[in-house]
Amino acid sequence: MLHIPILRAGEPYTSLETLEVPHFRTGEPWVRVSQANSGLIAKDLASSRRVLQELSPGEILRICKKAAVAFMESDLPLGEALQSPQEYVQQLSATTGFPHALCEQNMRKIEAVLVNMEAVLDGLTRGLDLEVLRSGRDPKSGRNISFAAQTPVLGAVLPNNSPGVHALWLPAIPLQVNLAIKAGSAEPWTPFRIVQSFLSAGCPKEAFGFYPTDYSGAAEILMRCGRSILFGDQSTVSQWEHDRRIQIHGPGWSKILLGRDRADDWTDFLNVMEHSIVDNGGRSCINASGVWVHSNGPEIAEALASRLASVEALPMDDPAARIAAFTDSTVAERISGMIDNHLKIPGAEDVTARLRGSGRLVTSDGCTFLLPTVIRCDDPEHPLANSEFLFPFTSVVEVPQQDIPSRIGRSLVVSAITEDPEFIRELLRSQQIDRLNLGPIPTNHISWDQPHEGNLFEHLYRQRAFQSVIEEPILTTH
């Protein structure tokens, strides 16, 4: 059986305590993963050394580009074995239910972030020359400017839902901060392969801690790291959301808004709606879980449901597969049952179920799926008007334009299809919207020069007052 070790300062470590992760379809043991206890994690974090400061920003960016090639093309260590890119896709799919085609799409997303890291950092830092982090002086202007790192190690408590989310912690390396990674129990493959890609590219091994662990180990990382990022559902993240040391990546409740001025042109935007809802199997917090419109709500729901009703549950190796299977069929059953119970409340209809003539919960090739679902909501207060689930799900809600900004609630991404100046001003003023797209931009479209959710640079560094009479650049200790 395959074995994935702990990495302590980049060195493999086999624990006596292991977790056997099964193949989601057959139930047979698929990989044995060494487990780190909280004492081991605490010991490692206490002795962590910031080795990345010894490299120049240019050197680390070159390492990122080499790591991109290794991630996509190389056979990399996986315990005592080597893992090819093709084996990575198969192994990832086997424990997460992600079809091969979506695994490959997420590989390309991670590759793109590594290749375009300079543009990513430019967006996070607003054009700051990263040499400032080492020297305390801007090489362009000659001004003294200093940033203090808030932690030597960034904790990363990671999810199982989508491999692409791992692109979000990658900038920590060129920002010269070590990593303590808690992998998702079903998805250790991607973070482990990313670390091996960096090591093969020449990154110092001491920059990486890889700690598969349980709840107590994850809490140890969150409590001991000066800064962390945490992924999870609302029940997981709610207990940490007031801790300023932790950047939360929870449910997105992302939405498409169709303003009064474009309401009659809604057929022009069905592609944007479909891709926002279905891409990446609907598993991302940036997938649209709501379409809020000024008018034509029933017509939009009908047309959108007609498109999504044609999406089928396909085998994992089918290149046309667009949705992921659930590794635990009881989770899919519980979600579907929850939706059905909410549908008993007047004011909502599952339009896709009517058009398909069947339910959303299906079994195919031994796998359990939830088929894409479009709910038409007459009441913006209906429980399904602002819900999010781990499959392509959206509610179409018709609300007068003037009420939309105050009714949509917290939204990670809003794509507003409008050219109405007053409506745009209201959205720009909203404190409920984290990312705002103006125009027919899919909610899952990422721009390299914009932060995804929060700003990792601002999370890791604060600017401090700094004066110096020394003429030559100096190396500061953060």
C-alpha cells in the first residue's frame, strides 16, 4: 500500500499512528498516511527557522517556475515510491471523487499560479519590490520602508473539496514565510506533491512542515502559528472567525446579479451563469450559488435549469465529466434530503427535477452523485434563496433592483451584470461583498493581479516606522 509520510523541516518521518484512506468507490484501503500528534507539531513549530530570507526574491521566483514544471511533468517522491503526474491524477480521484478531467484542470490552475507568481505578488503587494522585505529600503525610490513579518510560519489547515484551493497558500514561499500544512484527510496528494515540486526546484527543505493530523493537531497549528489560513464549512470556521491571526476561507455564497438595465437581455448571459455554477463540479466557494435578478426570474430559472438538467453523472475517467462523486453516499443523501425538506416550505420549486423528470440523487458506476439543481425562489427569505452545497446548486431569486444590495447577504464574489451607475455605486459601497466583478464575468474567473479572499501579504506583514542614517542597504531581521 502507498504511504504518505509526515514532513518535518522537509524530511520524511513515519509515525506509529497512521490513517488508512479508502478508495471512495470500492472501499478498499488505498493509502496509509502518517499522523502527526499535537506534541510533535508544537516541537517543530518552536524550532522553525526562516531560511527563505537567505534567498533573493528573484531566486525564489525562479524556483516557483521550476516547481511549476516539476508539478506538471516530473515523477516526484511519494513516501518510498515515485509518483508520476498521471498517477497523481488517479490517486487524487480515488480518494476525493473528483473526475480525472477536473483533477487535470486543477493541476493547470496550480501550475498557472506558480508560473505567474510575479503578477500574483504584484497584485497582493500593490507593486512593492520584494527586496524591501530583506533590505528595509525601496530599490527604486531609495526610501526607507520596512515591513515586519507577523509570524515565521504560516499555518495552513486545508480542505478536501477542491485541489485548486491549494494555489492560495503558494505565495507564502516567495513572501519568505515557512509553511505548516495540515492536509485534508482525503486530499493529502496535492499539498504533498506541491512541496515535493518546490524541493526538486531547489527550495530549502526547512521551509516546509507537512502534518496530516486530527482536530487537535489542526488546533495546535492554529494556536501556535502567528498567522494561519483555515478552510472549512461554517461549523468549522465559526469558532475561529473572530481570531485576527486566522484568515477564514469558508462558504462563499457567491452570486450573479442581473440589473434592471440588462434584465431583458438575460439570454445573452446564460453561458456566464452556467459556467459560474457548474465549473469545477460546483465544489468551490467562488461557484455561484445564487442568481439574483430584477425581473424575468421564472424564465431565467427555466432556461438555466434546461441547460443544467442535461449534465450527467459520468465515470471518473470520462473526459466529458463535469461533476464530482461524493466519497460518502450518506452525505449526498443528507444534502438532498435537506433540500427536499426546504422545498416543502411554499415559495420555491426545483425546476431541474421537473424538467429531468427524476430526482437529483443518483448512483452510477458504483458512485453517488448529486445532479445540478436550479431552484426558483419567489421569496428572498426562503431558506433555499441563500444556500450553498458541495455540488452545482443555485437559486434564482427575483428582487427589485433597489432591494438587491441589502438582501443578498454576505457574498465572497458578486458578478454584477449592469451599467446602471447608481446600482454600481451601491455595490461598491457594500461591506457584504468581498470581490466585485462588473459585467458578464463568471464568478469563478480569477485575475492574477487581484487577491482571491483576503490579502495574504497583508495577513503576513505589517508596515512599521523605520528610519536609518546608514547609506548602504541593510539586512533586517523580521
